[in-house]
Amino acid sequence: MGKIASKTAIVILAAGLGTRMKSDMAKVLHKVGGKPMINHVVDTASGVTTDNIVVVTGYQSDRVREAVKSYPNVSFALQEKQLGTGHAVLCAMPEVKDNIDSVLILCGDVPLLVSETVSFFIKHHLKKGNVLTVLAVEVENPTGYGRMIVDDEGMLIRIVEESDATMDEKRINIINSGIYCVERTFLDRALSMLKPENAQGEFYLTDIISIAAKEKLKIGLYIGQDSDEVIGVNSLKDLSQAERILHSRQGKTS
């Protein structure tokens, strides 16, 4: 599948330390298949668009920038304080070009996502005329992930983080991948409305869903076919799992 023709920018969140990695190296610099995770994600983004890719750096910003400096059309935004995903996207917005209509948000620690899935996701978002679309997957064990809360019609109304979820909500096995496609004008407005009213004291990007739901805007859910693609690497165990999956994937294509 070729690159998308729509005016879509891609923001990649890559500012975190990743304390569970038991290392002082920025999380996105840990290697999968001999290549830093951030490079896998920029490769995926580059397979979708070469127009406007923004990498948000923070911890070890210089080293992260160095890892992806060879990619054309990649610009950088600095998140000086780690105040959450919503704040990270807010830091990126000055780097998003004026002609952009939609913003795709990717995570720098999700190295197995492929360009084809991202292209399908963006096209679904645009075709449905959604203000906001979230990429979700169904998993057997949803522990650690945000849960998708839907209404009686199956429309997404909010995402609840694990630390804020009730026991009933924790049983939901459709989870947030952390990947969003958002109409630019709404995103600008919603980011300015975020408040750190949660257990972590952070500005959650997920709260833009509640804002859209209150405004009765069109929120979509796109269920990815392969939950392995959206595995987030938060620990050394996750890293070895991603390595195994990538090795298996390469074996199938060789």
C-alpha cells in the first residue's frame, strides 16, 4: 500500500526514560532486531507519509535525535518535563505544519506496528468522517493497558487507564494501543482543555476522548487484526517478546 495523499502529520512520542527497562538508556533506544525501537517506528511512519513527521524527545534527547537524524522530513519537539502523553503532543503541535488536517499519534516504544496497518487506520478515520479514531486490539490479558469503554451502540466514550479502572472495567479485554488519528482543529482545542486529574498527576492524551464525547463528536474505534503489532515495550521481558515476534515475522518473509 502506497503513501497516503491526505494532509496527515505523524507525531511520535519518544520522550520517556522507561524505568522498568532497568537501564539508564532512553527506552526508545533499546534495540529490537539490532535496531533502536524509535527507528522501527520512524520507518513505519515514513512508509505512510514523508511530509510531516515530528518526534517528541525528552530524556536523552540528543541521543534520540542522533538515532533518527538520517531520516528526511523528520523534525523534533522537546518535552522538557515528563508531564504525560497529552503534554507531549502539546509540545509537538508547533512543529505540525499549517496545512495539516489530521494528526496521527504513534508511540516510540511500539516497534512492531507496520505501515500497512497505519495506512488502513488513517483511511478508515477519513472515510468515516471521524473527529477522533482510536486503534484498539482485543487481547487475552489486558493487564497494564487502558480499557476501551463503549456505550450501548458500541461507540467509544472514554478510555480508562489501569491505575484508575474499577474491577469491572479491568475485565474489559479491548485495549487502547495508544495510537490515535485526530482532526487537527479538535486536537488543538482539546489539548488546551486537559487537566491532570488522575492518579498519576499527568495530562493524559486519552482524556481527549471524554472531551469529544461530551461535545457529541464522532469518535471511531478501529480494531487491529494483529495484537502483536501494538505491543508496547515497557520492560526487558517485553523487549525479548518483541525480539521473538520480529524474528518469527522475518522468518516468514524470507
